[in-house]
Amino acid sequence: MKLWKAGVPSGLASCLLPGCLTLFKYSGKEIKVSRVAQIQPGKTLKREAFEWFGAPVTISARGEIVRVPKVSVPDKEYRVPSRPTIVESDTFFELFSSDVELTKYHRVYYFYFSESRELMYFFMVAMYNEIDTKFDKLWLLVD
């Protein structure tokens, strides 16, 4: 009986103590600025881009309709629709149209990385969470 009387208050106290938890979520392969700086027009190979940035989310040719899957780590899980985004691929090519004469052999490779940090605080009767998400996007014109 003495053990029960001593254990209940200390058990209740430990349940009511505040605490915190940090969760990290990643999507894609990290796009490092140092690697992007190494890209040389006309010299960097597709193989190198795959090694540095992983598989692209999409590879698009001119005039195509592209389905860009939802690969991000959202700031709120319930806000992200499950359907992919439909994009006209010419939108991607507009990024490069002033620099290069585009041919039918050109493709745009779209690489994506996201990192999300969720910090959750637990209090006696409430909980608070804070989410910080960083997105990196890279489009490469490949021929």
C-alpha cells in the first residue's frame, strides 16, 4: 500500500511534465550549391547530373503535357492533394529560350529536394507544433 501511495503521485507528475520532439522528413536527393556550381554547359554529362542530384522528378520534351508528382514534404499534411500537377512542358523551356536555340532533341530535367523539420512541444494539457520546410528546385536543359 505504501508503494502505491508513493508511486501514484510520482507517476502522475511524470505524465504531466512538458516535453518536445523533433521530426525530420526528406524528399529527393539534396541539391548542393557546390554541385550546381560545377555544371558546365556543353561539358557536364547526364550521368554526372544523376550522380549529383539523383533521378529527376520529370524529363520533358517541348510540346508535352507533363504530370509532376507530389514529392514534397508539405508544411501541413492535409493541404497536399494526392493528384499530380499537370504542367505544359513549354513552361520549363521558357527558362532557357533566351540563352539557347532549342531543338527537338532538348529535354528539361527537373530535380527536386525538400527538407522539413517539425518541432512538437507537449505541455500539461496542450500541444504546439511548428513546421519549417525548405525546398530546392533545379531545372537542367539537356541535349
